[in-house]
Amino acid sequence: MIRRERRRAPPRPTVSELAAATPSTRNRYLDLLRVLSILVVVVGHWLMAVLGWHDGRFTGKNLLEIDPGVQIITWIFQVVPIFFIVGGFTNVASWTSARARGQSYTDWLRSRSSRLLRPTLVFVAFWTALPVLAVLAGILPSGVARTAGDEVALPLWFLAAYLLTVAAAPPLFAAHARFGVRVLPLLIAATALVDAARYGLDLRFLGVANHVFVWLAVLEVGFLWRDGTLTNRRWIPWGMLASGLVVLIGLVSLVDYPVSMVGLTHAIRSNTFPPSLALVALAVVQTGAVLLVEPAANRWLQRPRMWWGVAFANTMVMTFYLWNMTAVVLAAVLVFPTGLAPQPEPLSVAWWWLRPAWIAVCAICLVPFLFAFRWAERPGHPPTPAAGGWPSYAAALGGAVTASGGLAVLAVVAFPVPGEDVILPALGVVSVAIGSFLLAVDPVGPLRPVPEEAG
């Protein structure tokens, strides 16, 4: 009799095995940049969160709004463009390899999106359930749950934008293959025109177009890095660093662009929501800097121990990013109402001295979430190949757009909380779920056993 048995999946390769199997042709620097950019963003979040407990309630402010003089540090901590540049390099490499194997755009997009959405679905499910259960059980007031939800949803804006650039990488690369370096100035010019319209003519609604032009421009920089355009002359990285810095300083000092490279709640203008020409200039500066370091970094990463550390960090980099503000909320609950942490005046000498301790507490509070949820980043079983034709193509592309829209909604309005407005947050959650379904994302794929026919 033939019956279906289930057995455990074969042991997954260890980090040591993966590191040892890395081909010599791999640009290991990309992996390092991915880890470092997320690390800098997370430390920036922890540094700029000014939380406290007064009169029986939590208070929260942004360091950048308390003291505008420190906004210049965002030129260092706003490294999201580096992640997009690396994404341009790696996505086009992946797409080129997929085409050589005869893989369709639909299957490629499903595969690339799963790596992003699988850990995100786990995060969204957790924070959709927790506030509802905590408020209904009387553990948390709805206002506290809403405040916590606003904080933890912050990282989702980046994922919303990045998911769309993954979907856009193959068509943009087709334009790059045809027109080469001319694509980048066209995208920069389009960005400048949108900025001129929204600032000069007060047509602020047009700013949404720069969510497309800016991130595609940064993606194109990654293409130019990969094809050697940015590295075939020794002066090019220096030129990018200098010219980008001159343009950035000029935009801020002469054209009234904001100094801050992250969005601020009470600011009239923003360089990130929507992104602006200043963010493109910052990306050019950062590209020049990272290209200058590339040769030395790749030599350093040939050391087995160094590469093992980078490989290990990459196994949980999205988990680290997604849960970083959850760690902030947990840290605040543990140290402020209990009186464990002193609360000096923000920006005082004592407050600055305590910042390293605060960052350390946030890091400790993040560890349980890393151990609990890093499994979601393991490769799952590949989805069944999509049927050919336009319906599958439209479903995959529509899934990326729908999931991205849902993540953007959650980043703005956070998660549903009983007693608060739940319509938009619920729409965000449903959109993420529908988009992931259309992309054939299996959130628990890494945990599933392998079916086997046995006699």
C-alpha cells in the first residue's frame, strides 16, 4: 500500500557551512553594507527616542524636534539609501541569473518578495493580535496600546518602499540595458521637477511621485555600481562624494530644504515623506564613500571569522530591523514606570551620559525577539511555479502593490486597537495579507516538514 509519510526537513546548513561555501567571486561587501545600514538605522531609532514616565503616563518625543541643532546627525544615521543601492546591485544580479535559468518574472518576484514578506507577516500578525487581546482583557488602556502601536509600526515605511523597488528592478534594468547611464540623470531631473512643483508652486500633492523617482534613482545607482560604471575610474567615487556633498549643502543652505534627512512630525517640509532631491544627493555622497572603502573591506572580509560574523548577522537582519521599536517599547515599560531608570532633563549632560545605557537596554530587550522570530528568515520551500500568461503576472505585480500599500497604511496609522479608529488599520492588515497571498508567500514555510511518498 502506498501512503504519504512526513519526515523532518534535512538539517539546514549551519552558518559556518554557509560561510565556508561562499564562492570567491561573491562581493561580500554587499552583505556587510546590508547589515551595517540596518544596524545604523536601528541605533538611530534608539538614540532619537526620548521616552519617559510622568504623572502615571508615558511621554515620547523626538530628539531631532527637541533640539533642531542635532538634525545634522541624520546625514550619518539616514543610511536607508545604502540599503536600496545594495538592493539595486543584488536584485539585478538575481534577475540576470533567474533569466539565464529560464525563470519567469512572476516566479522571480514571488521568490524575492517572500524573503521580505515572510518575517513581516509574522510581525504584522503579532502586533495585530496583541493590542486587541491586551485591551479586551483589560491589561492595557486603548490609549497606551495606540501609543505603543505607533512606535512599533515605524519600520514598516521602509519595507513598503523597498517591496515596490524589488518589483520595479527588472523593468528598470531593461531601461538601463538600453539607455545606460542616461537613466539616472532623467530620474534626478524628474525628482527636481516634482520638488519645484510642490515647493515652488505649492502643488504638494505631486510630491507622491517622488516615492517613485527618488527610489528608482537610488536603485539605478546600484545598477551602475554593478556594471562597473562607477568603479572604472578612480576619481569617480571621490567625485560623487564631493559633488553630492556640495549639492546637499547648497539645497539645505540656499533652497531651504530641511536639514533633517528623516521625517519629523511638525516639520513643514520633509526629505523622506515624500523623498526629495536632497535625499538623492545624500545617496550620491554615501555611494562615493562606500565605493572608496570597497577594496579594503572585501580584503578584510576574506578572513573567515569576519565573514562568519557578517553571514550570521545576515540570517536575522530583517528580524533585527522589524522588531527594533518593539524592543524600545519593552525597554520603556521595564525601566520607566518601575523607577529603575533615572529621568534627567532631555539633552542635559546626565541625559547624554545615560544614552549608551539606554541603547544597551534596548539591545538586550531585542534579543528575545531575535531568538523567537529569526526562523521566519530561513529559506522556505519554493512555491509551485506560477502558470504562464498575464493573469499570473498581474497577480504577482498586484500582490506587490497591495502588500506595499498595506504596509504604508500601517506605518502611518499603526495597528487596530479596540476603542480607537480601526477601519484604516484593519484595511492595512488585510491588504498586507491579500498581497502576500497573491505573491504565494507562506509565512510558516521554514517550519513545514517535507512530504515524502513511501511504500
